[in-house]
Amino acid sequence: MIQETTAKTIITRTKIPVAKYVINPYIGCTFGCLYCYARFIGPFKYTNSRWGRDVWVKVNSAELVERELPRTAGDFFLSSICDPYQHVEKKYGLTRKIIETLTSHFREVHLMTKSNLILRDIDLLKNLSVTLTITTDREEVRKVLEPGAPSIEERIQTLRKLKESGIDVSVFIGPVLVMDAENFARMLSRYVEKVVLDGLNYHRQVYSVYKRYGWTEWLTKEKFMEVVERFEKVFGKGQVIY
């Protein structure tokens, strides 16, 4: 279910280290990642909706940004509780409109996405900070834990195209999922010189799934540190941030 709604406000102060403000043009996300905290932290939990299927579209997002922007001073992050380039963005184009508004006012913008749809806006990205989230090199794992998200191959090709276009793009491996760590590190090292790794914080969200597939060791701190070591073997110490 896609539900159009009008928001009262759109710019929010954030504690995310990379920016002072955050903008979320959507409530809910069609990528439906099983581990996502936005299922139970933030407004989605009050919608009585199904995660991965139902999305609330703040159709007046761009107008609100234009109105609220003069009262702000600082940089912006898109987005914290949804992917700004999830499927519905193709129809509504809210993220694109918001970027156009922010950059026309010379604001610094940080984008984070799993989506190859970001390539649609490559003409807007030259002076932006872009982070592509790629959590595993195993497509069968992606299908289970990120059922609606673009494939690993699509994300790798998106990374390649962004780099070839001279875009400032980094890779966020968060949360670290089941993977062949050294193979994954070598794959990514063709395109970036460093990576950021983050552990899976809300184990209860996925424990039953991990148990079903025999992945529970991947919920341990020891396994996470093993991944860090494998990445450091490829990238070098100091080039793997965790």
C-alpha cells in the first residue's frame, strides 16, 4: 500500500555524526530489510502497516524544505529511517527535488542508499557525499535479509559507475551480514580505498531467521572482528573503520 500524506514539518535535527539535519521524505521502505531499526524506532511503528510493503509518501516534502531551510544552518543527511531511493522514489521524485533545493541554497548534502536508482540523479551528485550500502557479497543472503533491495551485482555496478563519473562515493558495510569477507574485501578494493563496517545491533529482529539458516555465529562479536581482520588484510589497518 502506497499512501500519500502531507507532512507538517520535514527538517529534523539529528545526532548522526555526518550531518546536523536529516530529511526523510518517506515513512516505511519497500526494501524491507529484516534487520532495520526503522521498523520499530520512529513513526513507522505507529502506522499499523506491514514493513517492506506499505509506504507513506510525504508529497509536500520539497515545498517544506524550501520553507524551512532559512531557519537552518548546517549540512543535511538523506535519510535516516528510509532509503531515499527506494522504489516509490522513481514515481514521486521527492529525493531529487529535495537535493535540487538544498544544492541551490549551497547546502552540503550526504546521501546514503542501497539503490541503483541514484544513477538517475548523477547530474546532481558532483558536489555531494554519497555512501553506498553493501552488506554482503552473497546474493542468497541478500535475498533473505534484504528482500526488496537491489541485488549485490546491481550495487557493485552502481559503485563502479559512480566512481567512473567522478562522484565522491564511499562504501558502508552495515550491518555486516553473512559473507565471504576476504572475497568481498577484494571485490570492493577495486573501487574504494577504505570502508566502514558496522555490526548488527538488534539481534532479536533476525535471530529466528539466522537460526533457521544456521547463521547464528554471525551474531557474535568474535565473528564481526574476524570480518574486520579479513578486511584489514586487504585494505590495510587504518583503512577499515569500525
